[in-house]
Amino acid sequence: MTDNLKKIFKQEPDTICKIIDNEIVIIPLGEDVGIKDLGSFYFLKNATAIHIWQLIDGKKNLGQIKESIMKRFEADPKKVELDMLNFIKQLKDIKAIIEL
């Protein structure tokens, strides 16, 4: 397991997350979010992205999340890992998750 897959994240407590019509809406409200960023909404429409978001709980590492994706969706393991790590980076960039 690569070092990246050992990382554990949790959803930022100051992030609002709502399910609307089978999509997840994320609104980061953390103290590091600038005033110009208030009102930024992020929509998760992709089933894999939604699955990943729901598994980010501060307990599972990225390797465990990858395994869950592999069990639920048929996909190439290398592509799953690359896509998942890119998605995690995006969530970190908008301050929706924090690394433990």
C-alpha cells in the first residue's frame, strides 16, 4: 500500500452537506474560506464521488475506501486510485476535508 493510501481524512466540521435529488451539495464554511468564497457550492453527481464522500469518516484510510469502490464498481484498480486521489485533492483544495 502506498503512503497515500494510508492517509485518513474526515469531513470538515464547518462544511454543510445536503443530499438533494440523489446529488450531494457541499458548502465549505471553514474559517480559512475567504469572504469571496462564501456562497460557493459544489455538487457531487457522480456515483463514485458520492460513495467516496460518504466513506470519508475519519476512520477509514484511502486504501479501505479504494477497496470499497472496487467492490461496488467494476473498474481498473490503477484508474480508481488515480481518480480517487485526484478527487481527494479537489476536496482538500476547497477545504471540505481535513487530513488526520
